Amino acid sequence: MIARRISRVALYAFLFFLVALLVGPFLWLTLASFKDGSQILSADSPILPVDENGDFQIKLDNYVVAFDYLQLNTLFLNTFIVATVATAFNLFFNSLAGYAFARIAFRGRETIFRLVLASLMVPGTVMLVPNMIIINQLGLFDSLGALIVPFVMSVYNIFLMRQTFLGFPRELEEAAIIDGASAFRVFWTIAMPLARPMLVVLGITTFMWNYNNFLWPLVVIQSPENGTLSLGLGSLVSASATNAELYPVMLAASVVISVPLIIIFLVFQKHIVKGIAAGALKG
């Protein structure tokens, strides 16, 4: 009994250490975003934001400057449009491809699927120049469309959706086909609802990836009005490296940009756990 209690206390202590390790940097970031630049860069700076008399004080000036400096309203709108549209198309097309590889028998299916998986071995940076040339020829360079079109498909998501569909019983689909349902109707009305837990997980991860994507927007976006949050924050990080007054503004912008993802995780936390558990059981 005593050994069990000791092991449980040790487990909780280890978990608390992991939580502190993961949450600690963001907590420091949030507290530092309310300080002056001199307080942040000072060696004996207190953890909490304080005024000249040492009293606790929260300053919102950094957040006001961050919104004005980066035009965060425009960047938020662009980023949410890109992330939402790209995620919607990604889920639809990848689910369609995954269902075809899992349920529809056609000549060369396994060979084509292996070739699709082989493309995972190609580093993403290798495709930057070819994708940029294609986007330029499509007339989408320096537009929000350039941030959406290359990411409407994902080989990794195709693989996960195929594995998900393979785990479903065929009896439901066969019954629907006997009743005269087409292959697409079976996919849309039977397979997709059953795959909802995995769709939620892939939707959140795909949205977060597009939300945080920095390298591709850096290549194809030139106009500030078409910028994204990652580009705006990157420019602010570069500016704060030579201007110490912008350092707390950069921290404030980092907090603001992180908040939507934290809210999304908290709202869909149960669905994420359920989807991951369902995928693990089927695997």
C-alpha cells in the first residue's frame, strides 16, 4: 500500500514537472508581454509585471502597439481564410482519396498507393521552387490562393483516412449498394459520419499547420495586405533584434497569435483524445 502511494506521488511529481516544462515558457511569455523592455532585459527582473514602486501592474500598451504595428486585424482575417479553406478542401479530397484506396477496387490500386506513399520521402523544401513556378503560371502569385492550392492534398492524411476506412465493416456499405446507392453516396452518407473522430483530429492538425505555416508564405507573398500572422510575427522578430523597444511588442504579438490555437484545443480536446484513441485501437 505504501509502495503504491509512493509510486503515485512520484508519478504526479513527474507529470507536474512535465507540465511546468511545457507551460512554463508560455507563462513567462504572457507575463513578460505586460512589462517594459527595460524590465524584460534586466538581469534582476521580477517574474510578475510591476511598476516603479514594485507594485503589481499590467500594461496593455504592448498589445495596442502590436495591433497597430502589424495590422493584426488584416493578418487574422487572411490567416483564418487560408487555414479554413485549405483545411476544408484538404479533408474532403484526402477523405475521397483514402476511401478510393480502401474500398474501391481498380487496376493498379496498390501500385499507385505505394507511389503516393513514396512521395513522403521527398523533403518539402525540395518542392518549393516547382510549386512556386506552378503558382506563378496559374496567376496566383502574391495572393491568398497561392497559400491554399498547394495544400489541398496531403499524403499523410490520405494514408490515415485509408487506414480509418479499412477498419469499418463492409456490411453497411454493401447494404447501401444493394439499395441502389452510388459509391459517392456511400462515401458521403455512411463512411464520412463513421470517420468523424479522425476527421476532427486531422482537421485540427491541418488547420494548425496552415495557421503556423511560415516558409511558403515567405516565398510567395510580397504584399503586406496578403500577409499572414506568421509573416507578420517573423517581421516583428527581425525588427526587435535591432530595436529593443519592440521586444515586448513582439512578445505581446506572440501571445495574441497563440490564443486562437489554445482556444481551439480546449474546445475540441475531447474530440482530439477520442480520435487519437479510435485511431490507436484500429491500428
